[in-house]
Amino acid sequence: MRPDPQAIHDRIAAALPGARIDLTDESHLHAGHAGAQGGAGHFRVRVVAGAFVGLSTVARHRLVYDSVRDWMPDRIHALAIEARTPDEAAR
């Protein structure tokens, strides 16, 4: 059973205080996909956080994934991440 998008948002917000988070549930686009058969969701998230300054893309994604790691892959099948610093987002 996929989690409510607000629950995912809240977990990311707790891990990255002050972050701007835009989360989209794209599960409906993956109907019939093997990962969707068990009820796990597909989500896309854009996170803008000062905590990302100086971090590689992999390190940024790891911070986001760590906040929901226990829900993968049973509740979240896929999480597409865009992780930007405030300066990068302003460009």
C-alpha cells in the first residue's frame, strides 16, 4: 500500500528542515507496471535545500532516500528526485 504523499513530504521535511518540497504522485502513470501491482507508489519530488550546498548529486539523493528508505520497495517502488540548492533553483 503506497503512503499518502503528505506522509512522504513530512518525512523529507523532517530530514531537511527548511527545505522547499514539491511532491507528485505519478502512480497512475504506472498502472500495470510490475512495481505497481503490489500497491507500491511511483513519486517525483523536487527538493530545494541549503543542506545540499557542497554535496554531490549522489549525496543529495541519499539524504532524500534515507528519509523514506524503510518504505522502499514495499510502499514506494520508485522515487525520482531533483535536488537543488537555493542558488541553483533561482537560476
